[in-house]
Amino acid sequence: MSVTGERVRLRERLGRRAGPLAAVALVVTWSSGFVGAELAHRAGAAPLTVLGWRFALLAVLLLTVAAVLRKPLPTSWRAWGRQTLLAVLSQVGYLFLVFEGVTQGVHGGTTSLIAALQPLLVATVAGRLLGERSTPLMWLGMLLGLGGVALAVSGDLQQTGTPLWAYALPTAGMLCLAIGTVLTRRLDPPEDLFPTITMQAVITGVILFVAAAFAGQVAPPAGGLFWVAVGWLLALASLGGYVMYVFVNRTQGATVVSTLLYLTPPTTMLWVFLMFGEPISVLGLVGLAVSAVGVVLVLRSRPAVRGSS
């Protein structure tokens, strides 16, 4: 059996065994990022400030771990070029545009709804480029997931005086993440999970910190809430959410990882209730249930993941 074939079989076995736990961990930790964004907003931090410090500290932490454990990173230009492309799309572009959209007045619920369009886009592209067939039942599940998200955030879709151009920011962020998701499967990077996360953290940290310096937004705001937000985002959203995102994408496919994100808006609603005491609406609970049914349909009806290389 070829090396590629053995890797595909190993990923499928790993995905079957760890799949359910990884899926739950992805939804919980990915949705925690929106809570971190709210904490950063309450601390008065600009998007570049909080994201720059978040990824700078993450890069230092992971490089330290790599040095202590003697895990050398790839040195080839091809590897770093590949990870730079994926980091710019899936982290720099996605996170900055979403954070900036919220800063410009786009409500968090509306941002979540825009981001929830990603699974349909990824499923359409994945079928053509990656060989990940989407069955009719999977499409039904994805549509149910989108409908659940719409119900969960419908109360938030009110006129707030936000300029129309601001809605293009989270939309562009959603497109960045969708393209990055498909490219990850298409390129099938040979780097393992730890070097992948470390390389992307270094690349993202350098880009965002330099951008913050040029914008004069490096200095953090006074008070401890900013560092609470940075620590929250670093531990849960980066070490938890993005690690699980890469893992599920590699082991279960682009369509599955994107469909799981349908549960992010209603799960964020639960986070906000627990963290800030904001009430949960009946529509929010209904939306959570509908989204959950849609995700289960996708996970149960998906064909076996095939190799992309």
C-alpha cells in the first residue's frame, strides 16, 4: 500500500474513534472565541491590539514547547509558504475581518448568521475539488442547520444604523475561512498537527503584530480585563478551537468541519447566558435544536472521506 493510502486509512480510523469528542470540543471551543471578542470589546481593545497580542503570545508559547520537547519545525520554503497561505486565509483574514465587523457595528448575531453560510459554500466547492460527495440527506441537514441559525439569531436582525459596507467585512471573513478550509484539504499538508499550529501561530502573530504597530495599536488598554480576554482567546479559541478545527478538517473532511460550525451561534448564545447573564429566547432554543438535528443528519449520512492527493 502506498504511503498516501496508509495516511488516508490512519486518518479515517482516527476520525472514527475520536470524531464525536472532537466534534463537541470544536463547537464549544470555537464558539468561545465570540465570548473572547465580547470581553475584548468591553475592555476597549481594538481588533488589531487583542489579536496581535493573542497570537504573539501563542507563538512564543508554542515555540517554547517545541524547543523544550525538541520538536524541530520544517525549514523548507515550500512548507512555510503553504502554511503562510493557510494562516493568512483561516486566521488573519477570517479573525480580523470578523472582529472589525463587530467593531463597526455589525451585531454578533448577524455576524454568526453570515458565517453560517460557509458550510453551504464549502460543500459546493468540496464536491468538485476534493471528491467529498454531498448526499441529498447531507444537503437537507445543512439547510436545517442554516435554518436553525436563522431562528437563533432572528431576534438580533434589527436595524441599528450600521453602514451597509460594514456587512462586507464578516462576509469577506467567511469567504477567507471557507477558502482556507478547502485549500487545507486540497493541499493536504504533510506537516503534523503541532508543527502546523505552531507555524501558523508564528506567521499570524508576526503579521498582526506588525500591522498593529503600523496602526499605532500595540499598546493594550489599561485594566486587567484586556489580559483576561487575551488569555481566554489564547487558551480556548486558539489552543482549543483552531487545533480542533484543523484536526476535524483533516480526519473528517471540509464539509463536516464546516457543518459543525452551524452550532456555533446557538452555542455562543449559551456561553453569553452563562458568562454575562443575557437571557435565552425561545427562538434561540428552537434554533439550537434545529441546528443540532441538521448537524446529526450530516454526520450520519456523509460518505467515507477520500484522499485528496
